[in-house]
Amino acid sequence: MYLDVADLRTFYDLPVGRLLRRLVGDQIRTFWPDLSQQSLLGVGYAGPFMRPYLETAERCIAAMPAQQGAVPWPSESDTASALVLDRYLPFSDATFDRALVVHALDHCFDPAELLREAWRVLAPGGRLIAIVPNRRGLWAGSELSPFGYGRPYSRGQLKELLKNCHFEVLEDKEALFMPPTRAKFVLRAASTWERAGRRMWPAFGGLLIMEAEKKVFRTAPVDGKKSALRVLRPVFVPDGAATGMKPVRRTKTGPRGA
């Protein structure tokens, strides 16, 4: 079940929300350092993490599910947000080069259906980043952030989900190694927590960040002069070939009446 968009916006305006925006955003930019002349779609509540690309990307659209609600985004320019149904994105096929899915796979009713729609609107070879709470991490069990209210995933579960929706996983990372808290002394040391956690307990980050590429399947052309059923016709098999059948013994017969 989706959280209300007002709660999400309030969270990302808090000090801990602004910190998460920076920590997670830094990891996203290691995957996509530059999106010049690229079109970017955000699904869920991705606006806080799309902002660094506003100046350089060709187009940024924030698609906010109807169950969550929508708010104008970005606040400093013309609105580029849309209220959508996560099962039926109102965009043509192959419209976007990149898709960022945040606060969506962990809240929606059918994650596979959402990913199939994201696959449809991505151009061939387009890439997607999915961000979900890590089942092993502390943030999945804490109500301090929106990541504690949805469905957590293991790395294997998220990879299998993407694979079943015709994506090829390219790379994955963890983020949020600091404990979920509003304590100021912990927030001030967030960078230290991230560095230490990445070295000492890399499997226990609060979030999973996974990049995948849209796979396009090409069907082999059928020669118009030959029937596709040609493969069902019997072919000549020499005597003694390894077919599992005993070779037929031929006998030589003389002329009729001999």
C-alpha cells in the first residue's frame, strides 16, 4: 500500500530526509553521472533524486501513482509531474532513455506489472534503477522513513523480479549503513558510517540500488520460399547413424524370374 504523497514530501524536508536524499543520490550518480540529452522518467516518489538531472537531461517526468497522490514537481519551474496508474503509464512505447523507480516496487500491489510498464516505455537498451529496502538492513524494520512501510527485498528476489520482467541486471549496490535514527550526532557522522559499513558489513545496507537494462528479443526471420513446418518433415538418416533405431538390413535381389 502506498504512503500518502504529503507524508513523503514532509519526510524529505526533514533533516534525516535531506540526508537520505544526499546519501542515496550520491550512489545513483555513480551509475548515471551524466544524463545530457537523455529523457528520464521517475516512477513512485522519485523527485528528490531526479533534481540533479533537471539542468542537463532533455526531459524529466515524475510519474506519481494515483494511490499515493501527486504534488507539483519541481517547485522552482514548470510542473513536470503526472498522476498515473502504475499498471498503465500514459506514455507511448520507447519514450524514455532512463527510468528511476523509488517508493514504488515496495508499495505497489503488483511489482511485476509495474516493471513491465516501465519496460514498455523505455527505449531499446534503456536503463532502469530500482531502489528498495533491503530485507537484511535495519531501515526495513524502522518506521523512521518511508522505506520501513513497504515490502523489503533480498538481492536475489529483486534480481529475479527484474529478470522475469525482461531486464538484465548490470550492477547493484547498498546504501544507508548508518542506523535509523534522528540523533544529530549520528546524522553528522553519516559519511563515516557509510564508509565503515561498505567495508565491514556490506550486505547489511538499508537499501538495495540495482541498475538493469531493457532486453529486446529478436525473432529469426522465416524464409518466404520455405515453409516454417519444414522442420517437421523427415530427413534422410544414413544406416548406422546414432538415432536410437536399428539400421535396416538390405538384401540384394536378382532380376524378376531369375
